[in-house]
Amino acid sequence: MLLGLYTKARVWLHDRREYFSSEGGATGVEYGLLVALIAAIIVAVVATLGTKVSTGFETVNKEL
């Protein structure tokens, strides 16, 4: 009886150790942060280039 309980406890602890040491969840979070960073960079670049392109079109329009 005591040996069976000990074995079950070891198996339970081993399963929890594997669950908490797995890095699958951390990888998902890292990919999410990477996607958010790339999106922020794209927004910043489009906002910066958008004003420059708009100014260029206005200059060409005035010249025509």
C-alpha cells in the first residue's frame, strides 16, 4: 500500500516537473512579442514615409 502511494506520488511529481519545465508556452509568448514589435516598426515606418510621400505628391501637383 505504501509503495503504491509512493509510486503514484513520484509519477505525479514527475509529470508536474515536466509540465513546468516545458518551454512551449514561453515560445508562444516570445513569438507574440516579436509579432507586436514588427507591427509597431511597420506602423512607425508607414507613418514617417506617408508624410514624405504626401509632401512629394503635393510638390509634383503644384508643379503641374
